Amino acid sequence: MVYNGHHVICCVRDKNRLTIPKAFAEKVKIIEVDFLDKHSLAAIPKNIDGAYFLIHSMSTSDDFSTLELKSAQNFREYMDTTKVQHVIYLGGIVNNKVLSKHLLSRKAVEEELSKGKYHFTALRAGIIIGSGSASFEIIRDLVEKLPIMIAPKWLNTKCQPIGIRDVISLLSLSLFNPITYDQQFDIGGPDILSYKEMLQGYAYNRQLKRIIRIVPIMTPRLSSYWLFFVTSTSYKLAIALVDSMKVEVVCKPNNLAKELGIEPESYQDALNRAFTKIETHEVISSWKDSLISGRFDRNISEFIKVPKFGCMKDKRSIQIENEEKCIEKIWKIGGETGWYYANWLWRFRGFLDKMVGGVGLRRGRTNVQTIHSGDAVDFWRVLYAQKEEKRLLLYAEMKMPGDAWLEFKIENHVLTQTATFRPKGLLGRIYWYGVYPFHGSIFGGMIRKLAG
């Protein structure tokens, strides 16, 4: 449990949603903490030396600024009762006189954390380039999916992107470093680009021909809808991002990187590194794995036991010859692989979900080969994934009048596939019987393809 001479403790809301790579499993202790509940912070040891504050609520609530400030207050008050010497906060660049709600929230959190009895350092970043970063994934979605873009005028706004490797290096080398104590530093790469130039740079890197036309008549609300329908972002996150993208985020000069011995990589080099991670399946988690607001107000472990009372079920079983081949298919379900049968119907259901403000199918998967509890798989959340038990349990995060589970289980060369729906009132029952005629085709075809 020692890393660079320190024990590493990771605070999460739900242990079931975090899978630590085997290489670090013995070096990291995981504890459950809800920073909105000050009493839960008692689980954090008193004898800690340093801490990173990396919390935000932008994609989960309209009132994210209140939640973020409350989390920061609870954290700061508890840290003042510990032996912590140094706290580092990764915030946003806030140099403009007029700031978005998102950037104002980052600034308020920074000011709150700076009131502590410890040494405090704020690292302020703009766009972070790396798979798993919301901004990068949105750029990726836009360029990969749209050969022609009719885009809003905020694409002309300047920003200073920075690679995720450089962010991690700066965070690591700043800890317990006296030159960083009680100061704020803007961090960015060597390139100052407009969002349009970033999209064009991505297209160049991927050898894609893309036409971008900017129109002045696209309102912030229309821009938010544009991002929401084209990319994997939630509507709440789209609104916050569009609001921020009208604000220039360029660094004030400082010598932090030089003094720490870091030479930030260019935008193109950061893109190359991100694609290497994607192609070798080294992406551990993504912003898209965050829970959908309103779907889970408790730990996901509480949903692992699928209810029986008052539920509708579609249960099917089929004999299989090769269990290993079947489980490999199950473990690759969703994302680019699809759902093995009638994928157009799954896409249509995803489109309908997007139309009513849901996540749709655009989240895909974090990794094509592996799957863990807490991962997002299209509009499903992984509740339980155990290859040894040959069991996968998914919970629906799409918009619907009720709760839905989809389970795959193999026992004695028999694959059992169970879709369970717990309706919410009369509307839930109408919904179930409305989609029931499609079950024979969708679920029947899927289990046959999995068994084949």
C-alpha cells in the first residue's frame, strides 16, 4: 500500500463502481465517502499528509454550483481536523472578467478550499486532452460523426489545451513541493487554439476531411441541443459546457512547468497519446461512467438483487455447447459490438431516449474487452460482472416509467437471459405491454446469437 513512500487512499461514493487495476490493487485503499454528508468524512484517516480535491457535479445537477461548494466546505472543515499539510485542487482557468456558471463554481470552490489551515495549491486547466476527458470525447464525437458541421460562433473562442499526461505530472510533482505552496497556477500546453482549430486539428490527425461552417444565429439553447444530440454528453453537461465555451480560457504565464522539469506536449502529441491508449484498451474510466442524475440516489449495490414482486419478466433459456465462447460474446455486448440482433431497433430506442433527455446509445463502452461493475454500456449500467460466475447484470438508465434489469447467466451449459421490469404506476404497465410485441424478436434473436 505504499506509493512514493505514501499510503494512497481513494474516496468514492460506492466501492462497487470502482475497479482498481491489479498493478495498483495492493497500493490503494478504497473508502466510501459522500462529501455532501459531512458525517461520512469520518472514514478518512486523521493522519493523512496530503490530499487532492477532484470533485465536481456539473453533469448531475442543475444546481451543481451549490453542491460543489457544499462538498468543498465539508472537505475543508474536516481537513482542518487532520494532520494534512498540503491540499491540491484541479480547477478551471478563471482570468476573464465575465465567467460562466461552471467557471464561477470552480473559482468559488478554490476560494473555499484556500481557507484551510493547510498549504493550498490550485492548478487551473482549460481543455484536457485524453480519453476519458469530457471535452476530448465531445471533440472526438463531433469530428468522427459529422463530415459537415454547421456550428455556433463560440467555436471561434480561444483556449489552451493540455495533455492528460502533463496534468498528472503537474499534480504529482506539485505535492509537498514548497514552490507551489499557497499559490495558483494556470496550466496549459504550448498551443493556443480556437475550438474550431481543435476540431480541424483532430480531423487532420485522423486523416478525415471535415467542413466546418460557423453561423451567428445559433443560440446557447440551440447549441446545447446540438451538442446533446450529436455527442455522448448529457443535456445538463451540454448546457454547462456551452456556457463555458463562450469564455476564453488562456493561461497567464508562469514558470511552474519549467521549475518542475516538465515540457508540456503539443496538441497533436496529446492526441497521438490519447489514441494509443484507446487502441491498446488502456482507458480505465470515463466521465461517461458517471451515474445519471436521478437514477441512483443510493449505492448501485442495493440494486444487485433483482426484485420479483410486482415485476414483469421476459425469461428465456437456451442450450449452448461452448460456455467460454458464449461468455466472451456477452462480455463484449453493447458499444461498437452492438446487441447481436436487431441493432437498428436498439438504435431507435436510443434515439427515442435522447429525444426525451436520456443518454441514448452514444456512451458506448469504456473498453471493448473488459467490463466492470459501475461501467456504462450504452444506456445500461453494469451492476454485477463476474466472468468466473458467468453472470452479467445490467440496470437501465434510459428514460422510462419504471426500473429495468437485464441479466445473463450460464449454468450447466444453459444460457438464461432475463429482462425484468418494475413498472411505476399505470403508465409503467402501458409501457411494458406497448413494447412487449418487440420482445420476441429482440430478446429471442439476441439469445440465439449469443448461443451460436
